[in-house]
Amino acid sequence: MALSLAAARVRAAALTLPLVAFIGVTFLAPLGLMLARSVHEPLVADSLPDTLAMLNNWDGVALPSEDVFEVLGRELLSLHQQRSLGGVATRVNRLEAGMRSAIVRTARQLRDADPGSWREAMIAAAPIWNEPKAWRAIQRSGERYTLRHFLHALDLERDTAGNVVAQPPDQRIYLSLLGRTLMVSVVITVICLILGYPVAYLIANSPPSRSNLLLLLVLVPFWTSLLVRTTSWIVLLQNQGVINDLLVAVGLTTEEGRIPMIYNMTGTLVAMTQILLPFMVLPLYAVMRTIAPSQMRAAAALGASFPQAFIRVYWPQTLPGIAAGSLLVFILSIGYYITPALVGGRTGQLISNLIAYHMQQSLNWGLAAALGAILLVCVVLLFLLFNRLVGVERMRFT
């Protein structure tokens, strides 16, 4: 009996292996890679090992010796010949503006010269080599494991003494953008709850023929491309769009006073609310259809008014659906990218748009990974808070 029970458990575990492998390949591995990239950046350390070894004993104040200039010059020449200088120059430039052009120009001029003094040749090619900040940038970018990206993502940096300080006010963009993202997600969740609750109540308490039609109308957006739905809002909300034309036609506004509803936060809120509304309606409907209408009638028979019966009898029973719908909408909205990118303009962008920018344009994958990790931590913390206040076990999706 014990042997057969053990064999059954082994078979059951074997049946889950494809699912475990799928989760590992599509979720855990990319997540682990993202977290690793946020702290591990070995390119400069692998490309300039001799220079970094000699800079370990440098005081960071005076210029390095002639030997350090020579070693760096030879390594830059080698990288230039291997056509791998650009990546190193880009990473150093992230710590000190102007270093990319200085490194590339220095390597080109050293290639065609036979310097008697490497120090003089490199300073002649790029005067920034005569400043300690250039060498500090080389030294700091050579750290294999660093929290630099997380500091940058939190609008912090290290000063010349190594202390963590706030960045200049004109460079602090990430914390405010993260706060905007969280606020927008909360606002969209609340709007979806306000709009979705009556819709779900109407569907759950209508005759079967009508409820099926209403449910079909809620499901129709799922059958339409997200890109199509988003671009349709551009047609509706733009200054010369349908809604503004209608407002002008009925006299609610003038031709000169058309309301700007696109390429700003208004466009982001409207479009994302419409797209995410079904994710609130469906969990609410799944819970409401299990509540017997006789309960409200019984409360009315006992003398309760409709508001009293709703608040004390109906509302508490729908809390699992509210929890499920709110969690779905909030988590989906906090990572939305396409909709804010198309209709948000400059003021309607979220943190996901900046992550995409660093992944696709600036190619600063370490900073993008750090921003993604911080966003992940925020979601996990909010989920734990939500679980403590409401209880995930109370949520119902079907």
C-alpha cells in the first residue's frame, strides 16, 4: 500500500513537470536575469582589467602615474582594433558626460601615433584626461557588482567621497514618475470600481436573456486588439475629434475652447479605464450571481430601506469580488506601456515607458532592470499589505 501510494505521488509530481518547466523558462528565468542585470555589469571590468588593477591603489585626487596612462592607452587601442570600444565608452559615459567621445577620439589618435609620453598624448587627444573625474568614472564603471543603478533609479548618487546623496533637482525624475504610476493605478482602480459595480449588479440581477446580452457587451473588448482600442481613443479625444466636435455642436464649448483630452493624463486615464474595466466587472459578476435576490427582499420585509439592506447585506458579500477585481486592475495598470505611450504624451507617461526607453533606445539595461526590480518590490509590498487587510483567500475570480 505504501509503495503504491509513493508511486502515485511520483506520477502526480511528474505530471506537473511540464508546468514547472514552463513557469521556469517563461517567468522565473527572465525575472532572475533582470535582477542579475540590475547589479552585475562586467563589461568594463573584463575590457580594462590592467587599468582597473592599477587604479586600485590610486587616491582619487591626483592624476594617475605615467604607467597608468600607458596601460589604459594600450587597452583602448586593443579594444579599438577588436571593434569593442563603443560599449565600454558608453558605459563610462553614463557616469561622466563626455567620456564616450573622449575615449573614442583618444583611441583613434593613439592608433596613428607613437607617443613618447602617453600622458601628454592622451591629454592632447582629450583634455578631460587631465581631470581626476575621468579616472574616477573609469574606476567606478569597472565595478562588476554595483548598486549604482538602484541609486540612480531612486534619484540618488555617490559623491566624490563615496557618500550617497540626492541628485540635482533637475535630474530627479524616477521617484516622481514612480509616484505618478502608483497614483494613476489607484485612480484607475477606483474609477473602474465605481463604473463596474453597477454594471455587474445589473448583469447579475437581470433576466437571463438580458444578462447574456449585457455580458456579451462587456466581453466584446476582449475580442478587439488592444492597439485598435487605444488608437480609436485618439480619434475620439483629439482636438478635432468626435467628442470635441460634439461639444462644439451642442454649444457646450467654442471652436477656440476645444478641450485638450489627448496626449496628456486625461487621455491615459480614459483609455486605460475603458480597457481595464472588464477586469473589474467579471470578478464582481462572478460573486454577485451567487447572491440570492431573496436576501434583499428579506431585509426589506424586516423594515430595512434599500440603502440599509445594500450596505449591511449585499455589499459585504461582494467584497471578495471587489478584492479580486481591484487587484487585477491595479497590477495590470501599474505595468501598462502601449496605452500611455500612444495617448499619454509627455504628462501621461508612466514608469513602464521609461523602462522601455532604457531597454530600446538608451540601451541602459542595468538601469531598466533596476527600475523593473523596484516596481516589482512595490507590487509585492502592496500585495502583502492587501493580503493583510483583506485576505487573498477571500478573493473570487469565478
